Amino acid sequence: YLPRPPSSRSPSRSVGRSMCAAPFRLAPPRVSEPGSPECLSESAKRLLERSPIWVVYDLEWTTWEGAMQRFWSGDGEEMEVVQIGACKLDVRNGLREVGSLSILVQPALSPTLSDYFTNLTGISQEDVSSRGVPFLDALHQFHEFAGPDTPLLSWGSFLVDERGTQELVAGDAYVLERNAEMHGRSVQYCD
């Protein structure tokens, strides 16, 4: 899946490392798992066909026992990014890896990782406390790694119903966009 275009729920601001107010909690996400996978749009197919480099990325985000079943709607639960992992692939050369990135992120709203999260991912509180960076720094590093016109691909999807219509979006793209919004930014995508 490719990220969806910027939503109308947040102002259009570019990704960057500038100072901003403390992150804030958003309303619980209105997401569910889709019943069946959707095909790529024609514009997404064209983008993939003309791009010599693809970036495949994966996020780890805060979670607690039962959070997925509640879709992170429990008291104090937020899908805060804890790790961004990515690899850059050369499509012209048999999807050969030409770069990789792994960034630990310090969650701001829930800075203490749950035992459930640590057991699930292997990422410890000590790892995040000693090597983690603020989210906006991590987002900037990811943006610099990927480049401006590189397709971003991730696995999984959510059905999002935040504006009265259901929309199939990449799960990691949704979480990345939501975290940017929590920090007063938006993620801008090209078509």
C-alpha cells in the first residue's frame, strides 16, 4: 500500500525538525481491520512503474494488552511510534537493497513502554531511553532517507472512519500521519 494524500483534518505543514508545542492527545482512532485487501489504484501503479527506487518501511508503536482489540481506544492509549525501520530497494537491479535505516523514537505521551510491548517487539525501555530520538527528529531522518519522490510501501491496512466515510489506508502510513498530527505537523504525499 502507498500512503494516502494529506487529510483535511490537519493543516498542511511540511515535515521538519523545527520546535513546536508539546505533543497532544487526539481523539481515539476510528479504525478497524478491512474485510478483504484492495487493489492498488492506477495512480499508485504508475508511480511504482516509473520509480527506480522504492522504500519499504515498518513501524513499531506503543501498545498494551488488548489495545489492538480496542483499536487503541482505552484510557491513555495512543499509537505512538517507537521505531521506524526502512530499506531502500533498487527496482532496476532486482530489488537489491541499497540502504537501510533503523530509528528508535522516544514516545512523548506514554514514555514508559508496557511489558506487553517489550515482550512483543524486543525493544526495551533502556533501548529507547538511551538511543531514542524525539519523533520530529525521527520523521526528518526518515524523510531525508527516503527522498522526496520515492514510493513508500508498508504492510497492513486499516479501514479509517474519521470523516463519516470509510477509507482503506496503509496501517503504518496512518500511524505516521497521526503521530505527525500529534506533534503539530502533517505528512505530505505526492500522487
